[in-house]
Amino acid sequence: MNKAKLNSRPTVVIVDRDGVINADPNGYISTPEDWHALPGSLEAIAKLNALGILVAVASNQSGVGRGFFDDDALCSITAHMQACLAAEGGHFDFIAYCPHHPEDDCPCRKPKAGLLLQIAKALHIKLNEHVWFVGDSLKDILAAIATTCTPILVKTGNGRHTLTIEMEEKCPVFDDLAAVVRHIEHLK
């Protein structure tokens, strides 16, 4: 699939957190001080808001299930992220996290569809090709495909490692979230 097939504006953009909105460290983001927005990502989300497009986050956060940080720390990190976005004039319409350990076989852990289904319920939307899911990993792309959302791969975070010829056939690829939003701005 190439970018030319993305010929109409999405109604909703769902984004993965680590590697798409913020830098993805080798370890875990366990404090607000560890969280650093990628260049242009917060401005891009604010532009989506200005276009009237709903924006949600779907993120695996197994650091909670692994005991590296707790729910309170995750809430503090999320509050910091929201404050940084608000400073750019943007907001999230919904944020969904899976805090479970990968071995828990949780239905909300990507690549399963649970987080996207939570978002659909919270926003009162149907998951379809007008809902774009922007991610940097195969798990993100597979979750989008499982729910008939339009998968978008960005090269930030793990994206360069995820990128293969097969992946380019499954979904459009952009340099980063800001590039995705520049593309959206030109669509009707």
C-alpha cells in the first residue's frame, strides 16, 4: 500500500506512545523526567486537533506488569505528556494503556485489538479505514489490521527496524508523526 491510497482525511488518528510521540529509550520510561517528546510530534497532534480529527493513544506499558514502575508513576508520566501537549495547544481525546506483562496473554496487549476496541467504545466510533493507527512496530501494524483500521508505520522509535519490503506492502510509511500530519493536511 502506498501513500497515494490515503486519499481522504481520517476521522480519528490513534497513535502509539513510545517511539511515535516520545523518544523510545532502551529501557523503560518510569518517571515524568524520562519522557521526552520527539521533535514535531506534539505540534503535529495539535494540528490534528485543529483539523477536528480525534486523537487517541494506544500503548503497551508492560513496565507496570514487570514491576519497573507502578500505576501511579504511569499516571504521572501521562499527566506530564498531556501538560506538554497542552502547552502546544493540543489534547488527547482518549488514552488507553495495557499495563500487563506479555506472558499474561491479555486481550488488550497489542498486537491484539483490545486497546483499539477500548478507544472505539470511549469515543463512540466504528473502527474502519477512516481510523488511522500510527505506530513504529509490527505489533501496532497488526493491531490496526485486526480491527480494519488503516495502519501507518513511522520510521521513528523501532520503525526503522520494523521496516521491510513486506511491511511497505502492508502499509504506508512516513518519516515521523509530523510527516503523517503534513500528508493529512493536504487531504480533503
